[in-house]
Amino acid sequence: MHIPEYINAIASGNDEDALRIIYDNNPLPEMCGKVCTRRCEDVCAIQVRGEAVAIRWLKRYATETAENADIIKEIVNPDIKEPNGKTIGIIGAGPAGLTAGYYLALKGFDVTIYEAKSKAGGMTMYGIPKYRLPLESLDKQIGYMESIGVKIKYNTRVGKEIQFDEIYNKYDALFMGIGFEKPWTLGMTGENLKGSMQAVTYLEQINDGQTVDIGNKVVVIGGGNVAIDAARVAKRHGAEVTILYRRRVVDMPADWEEIEGAEDEDVIITPQGIPLEIIGDDKGNAIKIKFAMAEMVPDDKGGRPRPVQIEGSETEMDVTCVIGAIGQEADYSFLTDEIKGKLELKRGRIVTNDDMQSTVEKIFAGGDSVNSTADAISAIADGYRAVKGIEKFLLK
């Protein structure tokens, strides 16, 4: 990611050089500067002397110096190759699809991205709250990509507005960056009551500018970043919010700074709470959640302790809304039966080689539907690798 190089440019006062260096292999750097999980800082060697280098904030600083798409293009001054006659169809305008589209377009490929929604960005657009990633920031970065030749067909869901077969037969290669946008259900009595919803649906509706009635007493079930985001957004909309998580706080997969942020905003975290049932009134509205407390039992195989319900610990809490955030999966329903039979999946994810090429020769894939890291920077890396794989496949 050229991290030492752009840090040196910033330290030398050469902000434009820093921006050019960053864009060499990351077309969504301002997004990363705001919401990256910054795993690199966790292993920063400088920590032996104190704190890690603030890589994310430095990237944010450099990218925010370019105020709009035109300025980005002027500073980066991308080298766009002559058309090579090859066409690429991309399904999904999330970080992986956008990255693949950007670098393929620079290399002379004719690129078209099919996006089901009215805005590009995938979960970074519809899943991350706007207090963390403002809309204008994403629009600026995507506008720059479109200015160098990336075509995006919005409101075009594959399998509905256009069939997969048409795309498959039209292009020389496909890249699928479809993400994990289909939420898991809670699998408990009462989850179909009015006032029970999924976190990804709630966040998408809020980010789309819709008004969502959650009342004044919300319980969020889950312990990941999506659960934290839903809780903090609900808090900002005036509700008293409790997060119910079946394990300990230390076991929560959410980023520690997001957990601390939620606690600072008076979100109540109830660890070792196992949800049992959502209780409704005679009008079909959720009015209570029943849950039990758990004790943590050591795993005989050496894994993390597992929660076991404590007998007699059941209790009920008043609610106006219950938001489930226990995970998501990919939706492959748009694929034809023939492709489904050839495309190898493992634990719900597409199996690829090092070039991000699937078991269907002309289909490449990346992002959450391929790797389990489940963050934007990993999706960007997948898209970047896929560009090299597609070049190898089509220009060999």
C-alpha cells in the first residue's frame, strides 16, 4: 500500500505527492482514511517506542486535501491506456467491484458495473452510518472513477432488471463483488412481529434517507460492527439502546474503538445475555424481549469459552424495537442453475485461486463473498488482485 512512501511525502509537506502515491493501488483511500479497520496499526513496529503510527488518520488527511473529483483527477493525472478491445462486466459497486473497475479502466478495458441500488459503495454506502462516512466523501471518490471511464448502471439488479445470462454472454470476463448483504434471521419466536427488524435493513433505510419508527426503547442483538453501528444510529435517533450479546465484551468481534464509542454515548451493553423470545401484544407489535443470562464454560478443544444458559435466569425487558445483527450471507439467487453447478462455494463463499478466479473460468470474484476478513480494505485488495488475474486471463 506504499505506506512509508506516502507518510514520507506528508512529512515533507508534499500532500499532492502523497495523494498520487496512495491512488497507485487504492482507489477509495478517503473511505479507508475514515473507516478502515487499520489492522496494520496493530502490528506497527513503532509501538515498541509508544503508540503506532496513525496510518489511517494520515491517509485521511492526505485524501481530504482534494476537495472534489476534478481536483483528484488533476492531481493524480492517471495514465489511461488505449482501449484493448476487451470488455468486463462487474456485478456490484462495492469496494471490490469499484477497485476492479477503476484499475481495469486505466488499463484499457471497457468496464461496466451493474449496481442494484441508486448509489455505489455497497455496504460502505448503505451499511456504514453517515456520521462515520459522509455521503459527499463517497460521491467524490466514485465521481472520480466515473470521470476516467468506469460506467455504472444504477438501479440495475442482476436477476431482475437484467438477467445473469445476458451479462455472462456479453462480456469477455466477469467480476462479482456482491458482498454479504442478506441478513441472517434470529431464528426465535416473535421475530416477525412489527418492530423486529434486521440491522442491515435498518441502516440501509436510514442511509437512504427514510424515516424508520423504532420508538424509544431498542434492543440490538449481536456483537459485531454492524450491531454497534445500528445501536449508535438508534441512539442518535433518541432511543434508549441496549446491546444484548451472548458472550463477554472481550469476545465481541466489533472494533474496540467502536465499542468504546458506543459506551461513551451511553449505549448499554449487556454481555452474556441469550435472547429467547420476542413477545408481542394483541396488535402484533413487539413489546418485550425475553432473555436469559449465560455462564462461560471452557472449551474442551481449546477454543474460546462458550455461553451456557443459567437455569432460572430468564427475564423480560420492555422494547419498542428489536434489531437483529448476528451476521449476513451472500445472495446467489441471480445465478443460473448451470453456473451454480459449476461455481464452487465453501461455507457460503466463492472459492478462488490467487488471481481471484473462480472455478468458472471467466468469472472472478472478491470481497465479503470470497474472503472472511469482511472489511473494506480486504475487498479493495481482492479487486486489485483480480485486475492482474483478468489481465493474465484475457491478454495472455
